[in-house]
Amino acid sequence: MSLIGLDIGTTGCKAMIFAEDGRILSQARREYTIQTPQPGWAEQDAEQVWALAWQCLREAVAALSDDPPTALAISCQGEAVIPVDAEGRALRPAILGMDTRTTAENAWLVETFGAEALFQRTGMPVHTINTLPKLLWLQRHEPDLWRNAHQFLLYEDFFLRRLGGEAVISVCLASRTQMMNLASADWDDDILAHCQIERSRLAQPAPVTGGVVGKLRSELKQELGLADDLLLVSGGHDQACAALGSGVIAPGLAMVSTGTAEVVEVAMETPTLAPALRDGGISVYRHVVPGLYVAMTLNHSGGLLLRWFRDVLGQWEMAQAAAAGVDAYDLLLQGAPAGPTRLLLLPHFAGSGTPTLDVHSKGAILGMTFATTKADLAKAVLEGLTYELRINLDLLRAAGVKIDELHAVGGGARSELWLQLKADICNTPLRVPLVTDAACLGAALLAGVGVGLHSGLAAAVKTTVQWRQHVAPSPEMVAAYDAGYARYRQLYPLLESLLHEL
């Protein structure tokens, strides 16, 4: 009995089909673009995303020689808003989470509800990333569309509407919209009333415990060449699905996902809603694991900064790597010092993420001399990114959030050096799963539990999540990096005003 995890990301989608024991049976991927029609805007053709994701599904299913899939669940990017007609077709491009047009709407929300009250009710700090201010923007700036749209969906419910006929949204994803009451796991009627948003124009929340929410339309089932029904199961936000797929199913466990951005998801038994988390833009929402919550931090740069360094300063290494069939990053880091560099690199190349949330900040490198090498600079990139990671972990711990272990996924989990740096700088052990496409695996596990293939998510993780390695902190390096971290904590406050002028 095989299972499909369909991941709808910000710049690409992938369909992966897993066996009951977690083995990857087939997969297919596609990429798509982000549109920026005005500065600060970020939109996407949702119909193109649908078409490309359907291509992935057809390709992945066609590659199976036997064991046709039984169920599908979706892992998807959060916060995107897609107005649809009565047939579920997009009426305009989706407004993505990274879109920053909603400053005025956020000011109205603060005036109407108060930032602290909204955070306590929804777990979402006031921020342009949220779905709610995007809906308010549509009300004010596209009134004809607002009146004529049948519903306003996110990617999970948009896809489920197209695949099965009913717009259903997981409690996990809905709790990232700033419209769901975190305690009741239902739309907050007071927020909706003040914002003049009717419940009927939002998707129906799935049960907290998840499960089957529909089945694939008969005509689509025929296109996939399936004889039996493909059941549709409630999925969730991609980062929470990745946390599940990397075994983060108990308090004290956390996932660090290092891709284009770097995200931390920390599992909690009860939601920690400390003012420091609100001020730092750290969201708290429902995990895909029933009964748990997650806190999420975000560094916009992440692996994107290392890629910039490679593309701009590593042309020779890229050519050598292509000729020799090796990794250009490994060549760039050859000869890097075993311990801390004597450099401080502020990785705010796209502004800062949590907890400073400074869109006007910029990158900086301090401490260079004629003795500085390219390998020093490459390692300083990793150090700066990991110092930012520690700032977020320290903030969470100070707020009472337990973090005993990090599970590393994404492209950054392939770097032995970076994994050891994370362990040493954060003084926290890491585990690395065999399957680093953890969001797809997490969605597939939800599908498996939803149709009764696994008795529960703990049993599903025990059966499918296997470990590639364990990385322990080095006491000597922990002490050395503590000194570097103390210097790094001074960097942004010293440079903030100057960086804003540049």
C-alpha cells in the first residue's frame, strides 16, 4: 500500500510516492516562478502551479510498476491567498507570504484588536506574512473581486477543492492565517466579524485529528490510470510536515531546515505565547501532530547566502567541480580553519529574519586582513548563519521552550562541516534522517495514518524515519564558539543605523 506526499512549495512542487516502510518508490519535480508586479509584491499563477503539480502526480504514478497509491496528503507553503470562483478556479494570482504590501492593514489590525491580543488568540504576531491582512487588502483595493469571489483559499484547500470537490484546510495551516483561534482550533468569529469575512468564504477546517477529507474525482483518477479510489487526507504547512517527517513528534525536539531559507520548528506540548516571541516575530501554531504545537523561526538568507557566495566568488571552484564531478562548496571550504575564523559575518543580505525583523538591514563582513582566504570567508558565511540560528534558539529557551535535540533536513544537512558547526555553536546534538525531503514524507505519513495504514503518527515515524548520522557537540569547540558568539551579538546593534543609511 503506497502513499503520496505532494509538496507545494514557494518556487517548486514535488510528488513523492513512499512504500509503507518509508522507501521512496517514485518522484517527480517541477519549478515555477514568483511574479513581482510592484516593489514589495510577490504573486504567483496558482493555475500554473496546479498544472505543474498535476504533471508531477501523473509522472510519479506512471513510474510505479506496481503498488498503486492508496492515499494522498498535501504539504504546502503557508499564508498565500487565492480568490476562486464557484468552480474552484483562481480569479487572480495568489498573494504569497513574502508579499509586504499590507502595512496599512496591519496598522488597522493593531488599532482594532491590539498586537498582544491577536498574538494570544491566534499565535501569529502582526506581520505582512499573514493571510488576514492580505484579505483586508483585497477588500480595500479590489472590491469587485472581493464581492464576486466564491471563496478565498490557501494552497492546501485550493488543491483539495480541485482534486476532490471540497475546500478543506488542515488545522495546522489554518492556524497560520491569523484567523483561527489557537485554543479552539476553529475560525475566530469575533475576528471574522470585525474584518467582515464570512465563514462560508473560507475553507472548512478539518478535524484536529486529521484523517480522510475526500477522494480523488473520478475523471482525475482515470487520468492517473488508477483502478481504485485515491483517498485525500488532511495535510498541513510544509514546515510542520517536515518536522513530522524528520521525527519531531515530542516536546524538546526541533527541526532545522536549511534550504533557500533556514527555518526552525520546535515542538511544544502547550503553546508558549511570551511577549519576547511576539516581538521577535516567532509564530506559534498547531502542529500536524494532534495535541502538539510548534514555534517557528525564520532566517531569509539560509542556503541562499552560501549560493550567492559560490556564484559570485566561486567561479573557479564551480568549473573545477563540474570537471571533476565534485561539489563546489566542498572546494570552497577546503583549507578552512578547524576552529572559529577571525571574521564576523552578518548574514542580513535580504534583511534580517526573526527575531530582529529588520527589512532595512544589510550584510557585513568584519575582520578581514591580507591573510584572509576565500576558505575563511566561506566558513564565515556558515558561522554567521549559525550564530543567527543560535540567537533564535536562545530566545526560545529563555521563553521556556525546551530544545534538547535538532533534526537537520534540507540541502544544508548534506554538509558535514555545517552540521558540526550547528552542534558546536548551538551546543545541541543533531540527528540527520535518511530522507531529507521531510515535508513530502511527513505528508505521506499523515496520509498513511488517515487511512489506517499506521496506528498513529508515533508508530508511523518509528517505522519510516531512519537516521543517517548523529552529530554531538565538541566541548572544545563549544567553548571557542561561545567567545565568537559573544562578539557576534554586538555586531548588529553596532551597525544597525549605519546599515540603514546604505
